[in-house]
Amino acid sequence: MALKKLTLKNFRNASETTYTFGPTRNRILGKNGAGKTTIREAVCFLFCGTDSTGGRIPQHLIQDGADSLEVIGETSK
């Protein structure tokens, strides 16, 4: 199973953002503050229900001023 698309709403610094991934390996590159950690945290939350440290209470992942967050993933299967 491969992750094809990741949509985030009120997740960390992403108000509403969609990332599209290629069919093979993908590299996530960018300067500080570009959103690399946001993508990692979202993938952990999507597949494991936790943040990257294993925490199950995601209050710190919700964007400031928002009541909830949404992570939607589209996979190849």
C-alpha cells in the first residue's frame, strides 16, 4: 500500500493543504519551517492514531484557534 495523497485541515500550521506523492519513493525536502515535520506527524497520526512520539492526545497538533483537525489519506489500495 502506498500513500498517494494527504490532505490536512487545521493540522499544526496547515490550514488546508494537500500533498500528492509519486508512485515510488518520495523525498521531502525544504528549509526550516517548510512543513516537513507536519507531513511526518500527519502520516503517523493517519496510520497509527498518535503523534510521532506515540502520544495519543493530539491537542498540540490542532492549529491555534481551531477546535479540531482532519487528516485524509488516499492510498493505492
